[in-house]
Amino acid sequence: MKIHGSLVPRRYRYIDLKKMTSSFSEKLGQGGFGAVYKGQNRYGNLVAVKILTESKSSPEEFINEVVSISRTSHVNVITLLGFCYEGKRRALVFDYMLNGSLDHFIYSTTTLNMSSSLEWKILNQIAIGVARGLEYLHQGCNTRILHFDIKPQNILLDRDFTPKISDFGLAKLCHGRESALSTLGMRGTVGFIAPEVVFRNLGRVSHKSDVYSYGMLVLEMIGFKNAPMEVSNNSELYFPEWIYRNLELGKDLKLLMNVTVEEKVLARTMIIVSLWCIQTSPSDRPPIGKVIEMLEGSFESLQMPPKPILYSPTQPPSQHWEEMTSHSNGSLEERILQNIEESINTW
């Protein structure tokens, strides 16, 4: 912490956090890495206090998150107000986000009504906002930041549904071709992890790995839970296959029924762009700046991307991953750790 000096935000005592949250009386959410509580700072502003689970957060990962977010300042990246590092007690203090995390909306059948024009515009606004946040992390910072954990749970929404990229525990700070920090274990959802992170022969780990995760995020937003029955009981790895096949054949997607022409254009634009983002080879994916250009440009100018080869209509995704991982020694997490560390150091 001393090494990073002025970049580090305010340090709170644990007793300060108890006062802020009235002894942690109102829980906002519970995740694998800890719980988040609603609080209020001494200026009367609402805050969110994330208390990290001792066994799930290493000191290195915690410091990595504090320093990573402290280097950022962007409307689509969460603002870190402070932290607590008191023995084994670790916590982060953020601005309070009225609408919580994105997963509460896209995995709910009642929160977002897809027949509403406003809601499709909100989804498009969120997609563009997350892309702009990633563009800033990849190109706008003095030190390039690769997030490596883009998924719905890590996208927070303010009162206007402006998205904020959060949870930088797995982020990497890159100075030129070198990684500023040693690689940490990957614990994200498999469906959002770029294939090259696990399988080195597919390409190097880079900012294009975040682009892949972003593409899967957008597909989740579009309607995994609103998909037809034939794909609703499969994981997110099968949904791109179904949606690509229907677009390729020129079919009207069932999840786009009862929508206006404007809504359909927005949705189809998001779908085509997301399919470009999840191309198997990193070199085939557009940089995030190009993603923004496509989302904001003319639908007529978009070209249909090639079919991602990892998705087979005759093979359930869970079986496909098992077969691919069974040919090598070590657990999936161990392989991810080894491959990403080797790749990012050479990159």
C-alpha cells in the first residue's frame, strides 16, 4: 500500500464501517467472496460496503483490487471510496448503486419487460456503457487494465441504469508487454472465460479475452432466460449456437416477438456484435473500440460473423468442456492459472 502512495484511497477502520452500516444491519447481497451492506458516510451519502470473506480473499488479490480501481476515473467504472485492511478483516467502500447488479435484472422474469421500448433501450444503453468502460480500461488509462472477470454480477447499475464495471480482484495491470502483478487464480463462471485462457493453442491472452467475456455478457442480457424451451435448460455456451443458427437462416427469433421495428433493430445489432465478440480465435474478435462503433453505427453495415467453432449443435456444452479438459492433467482452475500466467507474461 505504501508503494502505491497517493493512488490508494482513504483507509477506514473496521469500527468506522460498523458505524456506517449500523452494525451491518442491511445486507444488499451475498456472493462467493463476501457480503455487501448498505451504509452512509459522515457526509450523508449512501455507500455500499463489501466485507470480503477471509478464506476467499488473499492479501495480494485484495491489494490488486484496491490499486486497480484507484487508477481509474470513468463514468462506467465503479468508484472506490475507501478500504479497510485490519488484520484479517478486509473491506471495500463504494458509491451506492440504486439498481444493484445486472444479474438481478437479466435473471428475473419480472424485472425487465422485454415488450417495453424503454427496456430495450436500457439494455442497449447498458451494453454500450460496459463497452465504453472496457475501452477506457484497455486504452484510456496510463496503465492498461485487463479485467478478466466481466459477467452480470460484476456490472452495477445506478439510478439511471448507467452501468459500472466492478470487482477488480482478478484484474491485471499491464505496462507495455509486461504484467504489473503476478497472475491470480481465475474463479469466474466458465461460460464467460475466453477459450484461449484455458487452451493456449487458440491464441494469446490479451484485451481480446475481455472482449469475449463482454460478448457472452451481452448475449445473457438479450435473453438467455427468455430463450425458447429447447435451449432454456442448457448453459450459456449453447445459446450462441441456437441464436446464430436462426440468424443464419433468416428466421425471426422467438425472443424478439411482439417488439417494435426499432426494438428489433437494437436487439439484432446487439446479437450480431456479441457474436463477433465471442469468435473462437482472439484475432477474429474486434477490439472494444470497434465494438462501440458497431453498436452505435448502422445496422445495415453489419456483417454476419463466422460461426464460433467451439459451439456444436450436436453436443451439450458441459460435455464439450469435459472432453476438451480431459486430455490434459490438472483441474480446470489449475490450467487456467498456468496458461494465463504464461500468456500474459509473454504478451
